[in-house]
Amino acid sequence: MSSPRSPTSLLHAGAPALRDGSGPVNVPVVRTSTVRFESAAALADHHHRRAAGERVASYGRHGLDTHRALEDAIIALEGGHRAFLAPSGLAAITLVLLALLSPGDHALVSDSVYSPVRRVDDTLLRRLGITLEYFSPSRDDLATKIRDNTRLVYLESPSSLLYEVLDLPALTAIARSRNIPVVADNTWSGGWFLQPLKLGVNISIQAATKYIAGHSDVMQGIVVTDSHELTKRIAATHEALGLTVSADDAYLALRGVRTLPVRLAQHQHNATIVAQWLLSHPKVQRVFYPALPSDPGHALWKRDFSGASGLLSFALAPGLDTRDAEDLVDALKYFSIGASWGGYESLALIAAPERLREHSVWTGTQPVIRLHIGLEDPADLIADLAQSFDGLDQSSRRKLAA
């Protein structure tokens, strides 16, 4: 397992400077739509500096102190060159795809990625003449998939829903040997348990909505680059699309970053206990969680990650069907039914069969339920799951009686 990092850099990155011998601990929320300049020459100087790549603002959309502080913290978190903020995780993904791909280009995408990537493909990229080809990182030879017009490799590790851990160093080595940039969705790890840029990835994407914000009250995406060249390309498209986030949301995400290591440690602790309990339950066929020694991706996870988050899935045992899955989640008391994750609360969601079929590693037929294990006492969560599983026996008797 990779060595855990010190949280010190996250606690101090972007801290406000002391002025006149004192200053606030937290960066103030700086809201503005307009930036004032003392002279026309000062305005022109800002425009020139911004065009040269400096993080200075000539308009409120560019962000001020609060945004800069969050960007600095994310750069420290991911070990990157530059960070860009977007209104959502999907907006961050779309930003990268539009920045790096042009009409006639081809991109290779791991088939188990966050499913809205396919929506961006279907509704936008195809219309622009851009081709996304989905491949299996574990079954296909990436080198043979690369075409003369391949301009990007897009990955997610671990993957959505089934948490397939990818061999990022091997995949990035193949792509980089052909001068093809590699992008990875790093949301599952929160950027704390994995640093993909150190494994050869060129751009890391996160939905800050999830673990970075950590309290289910922010929509935000983040893009982190590893080089000046890619920073220029992302910056140009970021500017053209007019992407921005509010100062209040930037502040909330920055507040979340400060406690990210301790929150994720607790999520991991709780999720591991629940995953082990699920593994031994007779109504569970399989648990998908890379931290379990029984998980197929455990060796790669142990090599590249320093921990595991609170997101896991499990398949119901044979003999149980979709109606049973619905009864199970409906009977849960501490788990809310919701599509997001990464907050303090526990959530449950039935994986749509069509989403599972997108994963080439999925060969099962049983319903899969995704759980986000929050910060509640794991004993309470297990008791809640136990009573819900017990309720399936009563539900089965009702079905037979009917």
C-alpha cells in the first residue's frame, strides 16, 4: 500500500497572509462580479498577466481570494500544476473532453466509467464529430486500440458501481509512449487515497460535490493538470465556456478539504466493518470493495492506494430479485435513498441493470445495491441492514401467499 501523506499541507495551503501583524485563520468569502482597477494601465497589465497564465482576475468570473485558496489546496492535495473549478463534476469532465478533443479525433474510454460520460458522448461529442471508443482495461490490449487519430485515454479507478481497480502505471505508460494524454476520474479516493498524477496520469478530475465538500451541500467539479502545456489548453476552454463557481461554494469546498483526511479515515473504518459483515451474510452473493482481500482488484489497490473510501456495492444472492432489492432499500432507516455520495450520511441505491451492462467485467444477473457508508456508528448501520435483510423473509412469505 502506498504511504499515507501528512495532512499538514492541506491544513495550510491557501491560508490567508497576515497583514499589520494579524489576520483570519480562514480565507474570507470574497464575492464580487466586478474587479476595480486604479488605472487603465493596471487593467491592461492584468489582462496581459492573465493571458500569460497567471492566476489573476480581471472580472469576477475569474474568482478572487476564496477561489485561489481552494485551488491552492487542491494543487497540494493532488500534487498538480494547476487546478480549475467547475460548477459540477460532469461540467469538469465536459471541460476536459472539449479542451483536448477536436472534430475527427478519437478517444479511448474505460467502459466502466461514470455513466454520464456516455451521455456527453451521445448528446454532444458525436454531434461535433468526435469518436469515443469504450474498452476493457483488464481484457483489452490498450496498445492495439490506439489509432493514428487517438488523442486521449480516459480512465476511472476504481470504476463506478463495481470498483474495478485499473493498473494506472501500465496503462499510462502505453499512452504516454504515443504522446497521448491520460485523464483519470479520482473522485472515489477523494484525492487523498490516490494521487494519479504520480502514477503517470496527466489530468485528474474530481466531483468536489462528493468527499472534498463532504457535507452534501455543494455542487462542484475540479480539474487538476500536471503540466504547463495542458494547463494552457484547459484554461483556454475554461475561459471560453465561462465556467465559474460561487465564492460561497468555493469556501464550503475549502472547509471540507481541511477535514478530508480525518473524514475519509472514518469512512474507511466504517465501510470496512460493514463490507466484512456483508461478506458473511447468506443473502449476499458478492461484495465489491477493493479493500477486501477477496476483491479481484485488492493487489492493485494495495499497491497504488493508501486507503479506501466509504463507497461499496453488493450483489444479492441467487433467488432474490429486483423486488427484493427494492424491499431491502425501502426498509432501511439510517440509509437514505439517493444518487449522490461522499457526505456524512449513509445512502443506498439500486444499480440500474443497463448501467451494470456497460461494464465488461460484469457477468452477473443478480441485483446490485450501492451503499455509501457515512459517519454513523457502524454497529447501527449493520443493525439497520440486518433488520432490512430479515424483512426479506417476511416479504417472500407475502409473495408466496399472494
